[in-house]
Amino acid sequence: MLTNHNLNTEENLVASLKRRENDAFQHLYLNYRGALYNLILQYITDTEIANDVLQDVIITIWKQIDKYDASKGKLFTWMVRLTRNAAINKLRSKVYKSQAKNENLDSYVVTIEENNSATNNINQIGLRQQVHKLRKEYTDVIELSYYNGFTQEEIAKALNIPLGTVKTRLRNALLELRKQFV
């Protein structure tokens, strides 16, 4: 259990991570692993490999926290970028490609068909384009929730806003989207 309650703000968390405090590492892992893992699963469907990538990402964040620049964006945005890059790099790696070649062809075809049909349906109705016409705070919660698979609690932590605000923004965003399609 964490004893340092100062980690609730992004600035304090970053400062503690830069000082290499164990509480900060634990806070980082406990509060961000779910969101980062969900992001990895969008690229890598094998849960064992996804867990390995998550561990690598958490260690990378820990080791490279000095490279984070608050003037360029939020900590979570930086972590998402590192996570996405790690997942893509894993997909491009020779080891991953050779493992994928050895998978059962039937399961691979089903996975591709499922991924393509969901993506095509979203793109065919222009939903993502409509989402980006909304106010930024609505776009942020919709992106994290529906496209990145975050829970409402994970969104609240990621955006550093109250859970009630996340729920309200999601509801209002969906109402606005409904108006666009009627």
C-alpha cells in the first residue's frame, strides 16, 4: 500500500519517478498498467506476449523518465506513445513474425476477419470522423473509451479528472454523436 499521497498529481508523480522512489514506481504500475495493457492488446492479441511488452514498457518509462518533457504534453500521452511504439516494434520484430508464421492458419484468418470487419464498419459510417468534430474533451474520452478500450476509471486517472466528469463527458459526447446521425 502506498504511503505517499503526494503522487496524486502528475507533477509530483514525475518528480518522484525522477528521484527513483519505489512508491512512485508502484503507483505508476498500479494505476496505469490496465490502460497501457489494453492499448498493447490492440496490436498484439497473444496475452503472454502482451504482458511481456507491458513489463518492458513500464521498465522503459522508469528508465527514461528523464526524457519526459511536461511542456510537450501530459505524462499519460508520453506513456501511450512509448507503449504504442513498443507494441509496433514487437510486431515488426523477426521473433514475433516467426512465431506468427507458426500459428494455426485458421485462427489467424478468423482474427484478421474480426479485426477488419470492426474497423471497416466504423470507417464505413464515418464514426471516427464524426467523433473528431466534437469538442476536445468529448473526443478525448471517446477515443480512450471506445477506440483504446479504457474503463471509465482508467480514463479518469489518465486524464486526471474525476470519475463523474468522465461519465458526464461520455454521456454528452454520445448525445452529440446521436444528433449528427439523426
